[in-house]
Amino acid sequence: MKKMLCSTLAVLLSASAMAQTADWLVTPQFDEMKYFAPKMYKVTKNNKVGMIGADGKTILEPQYDAINLFYEGRAVFVDRTSEGWLIRGVISEDGTVNYAEGNYYLLPKYMFYSEGLLTVRNERGLYGYLDEKCKPAFDFTSDEVKPFSEGFAVVGEGDTFHWINTSGEQILPRLKNGGTPYGGTNFHNGKAYLWDEDGVFFALDDNGKTTRVHTRQLTVDYLYRVDTDYGDEVPYAAYNPDCSTEWTPEQREGKWTYISKGGKLLTPFQYQSVARFVDGSAVAEADGRYGLLKVVDDHSTFYTTTGKTRHVFSAGGSCTCSFALAVPQKWQGQDLNVSLKDTETGAAIALTPSSQNRYSFAYRPNGARHNERKTFRVEVKNNGISLWQGEANYVFEQRARLQSKIRVNNADANQNDRCYVTATVTNPSGIAVTTTVTLHGGGSKARFESKTTTLTIPPYSSKTISSWFYVKNVELGGWCSVSTSEGTRARKSNLELKPF
């Protein structure tokens, strides 16, 4: 199985000459969707069936009970009623639909068009034929009709037996024995059989000539013909889809997508099931519903960039990260859904969008770790399809706690009445730290010159800040302290200070 290549936010993905992804030609909305005929898919929704073209256009709304298979290039769609299968219309292989304007019912044995005509029964119980536009071809009769074969069809039996041609004209041949035709079969290879009321059998050719034959047992096929070995099963059309080899289904961890011959994934793995591409589209299942996918070509691809992948934090604090998303021309201006997830926990992380496809997010690193390498998954969706996924890698380094100490340089004041104090702040980490340092103090008799300054302390280095006490009298309870904005402090108290 091919391994899907992932991007990081720190690396700029190289755009292929022709990037490709997928979009819904028909959004997932059907309970079932199957290849039915060239450029057509049969769909089921709420137990009703319809037809969708490979171009995504609706040929037949899913509001019928059944669609028969194609025979001679036509399929009849019907509703189930107490009177039988009510014909609603007929669909041709080219997607043309003609609707029935009256109430006509299929005959159970002959539920298909033959030579452009369909055997039916109307609501009055009379029999006849519908033409290719689902209209009566000629007058209905009380005699049951059979399908057409080689230009003729049997109508009725006994006293009403005759043939008709596709124009509805009656044909009744004369028998050599002077008898009256009482029954017969359809034509096969230019020959049909008939018999008179006495059960005498004749063979009839397509020139109208009859020849007496021996009485025999006749077994008719689905077109009411004999000597065919075709049987009663109707040979409905079976269409083999011409599947594309450019993209083939690929599965990983129960999810599907498509992969090219060169190993490129069309989209991230996300579909519950997929079929092969046929006529430019493919059936795919998402969230238990079926729709049609199409391939989308573009001259670029999604990628993300960021100028900062390393962040420093203090224990308990959070970091703000940001990235820019490059959007291909096809998807610019569309309502893209950009999301971020923690790959360890699967938790979604809120993104704050700004101008020009820039996004930022806050993350609170684990305070128990000195260093944390973190991977986030960036995903771009549109129209319910995951168009692109990438991995964003960051390093979070916890700032070590600063160390502070105070030294009294001289407990005896100099000639300027000053006792100097020096505070040293040390950075034990490998990251430069900028902090605000405050040095202050006092006493019952001595006065301290407080100072505050901002220092940037290089890695593994120290910096100092100095000030002094003004001492005019002996001070037995002097004190001074140093504090930083990082929260560290040091203090000296009960200082004994003497004047000059």
C-alpha cells in the first residue's frame, strides 16, 4: 500500500505541474447508487428509484417503485398498485424520457419493448401496445396480445386468433385444408406455427404460404416463438462499464480514496466505499449516503507556510502559532473549511482566521516537559470533501526559571554616604530571556535608591543591576530584594549598615 506523503508547515510543498483533487458532481444523498447503463446510474432514495446521468444531471427523479432493465434500448419505470405494475414512462439508452399520459399496466410475461412496441393492459381491461413515446400505437382489443417478433405478433386465440404487423394491420392466412386458424406462435427465422380448431398443425412462412406438419408439442420462448432454445428468461441488456485506469480505488484503515499510476492520492482517505471511475465520474459513499465524484484539475495545490516553528513558553503559559494557507485558483473565493487537530488526542483546536488565508491558534504546552515536539493536522474541506491534509510540526521549549542573588558590596558607607548593593540574575537555559528586573530595599534609618530595568540575558549567562543605600546613621534592620518579571526573587534582611 502506498504511503501518503504529508507536508509540514515549515516546508513549502512543491506544486505539481497539474495538481488534481476531487469534488462532488452529485452530493451524497442516495441510499443506493449503481451503474445501470452507459452514462447512467440508478439511484434509490426513501425506497424510491430514479436515474442520474454520469454528468450529474437528474434524468429521472427518485419517485418510482421500480425501473425494469433495458431491452432493445428501452427501460420501463413503474409504480406498484393493486391493479398491477402501473406504467409511468419509458427511458431510452440516450437518456430520453417519455411519460405515459394514461393508466396502462404491464403484462407479467412481457414487461419489455419488442420491436419498438410494449404489450400493455389499460384500466378497462383491454389489451394493446404503447409506442416508443409511451402512447397507444393502435386501438386496444379485448384479446390478449403477445410481443412482436420479425414484424408480427399473435393476438387472441380461438375464434379471435390473428396476427398483426407493427402498423396494427390484421393478418389471417388461409389454410390448405380449408380450416380456420385457431392459434399460433410468433415468427422465428421466417417461420411460425399455427393450428386449426381440430388441432391440425401447419407451418407458415413469411410469404404467407402454409404447409401441413405433424402434430407436435410446442414450447414457446419469451417472445412466444418456438425452436429457439431461448427459454422464458428475458435477455435483458447487461452493460459492462468502461472503467478508467487513471485512478484506481485505494484503502487504508477502513477508508477509501483513489490513487494514480504514479502513486498520487486524489484526496485524503475519507470515503466508506468507492467504485471505479466510469464516463468521468465515480460512485462514492460518505456518511452512509452515495454520490458521484469528479476529478478536478488545477495548476497548483494547497500548501502552508510559517515563519516560526519554535516557540518558548513559561510553565503554565500558552503560545500563539500562525500559518498562511496557499489556495489553488479553483478554490479561491469558495467557502473552505480549514480545521486543525491534535494528532495525539484527536482534539480539535480553534483557528482564528485573518486576512489573506492566514490562521492563528493558541496552544498550551505540557509544563512537565522541558521540550515538546508537537504535530498538528491541518485539513481543508469543501462541499463535504477533504481536499488536502498536512502535518504541522512545532517545537515548544520551556524557559528555565531565572536565578537571582544579592550581594552587599560594602556595609560601611563611603564618603558619599552610600552602601552599594549588586543583584545578579542568571539564565540557566539555552534560550535568551528578556525580563524586567526590580531592585529595591530600605530600613528604619537608611534610604534605598530603587531601580527597575529590562534586561536580555543570553543563554547560560548572567547580568547585574546595582544600586545603593543612603546611610547617615547606624542601620541595624536594613533590607533589600531583587525580583524579575519571570517571578523569581531574592532578599537580604537584618543588614547592619554603618555611616562613613
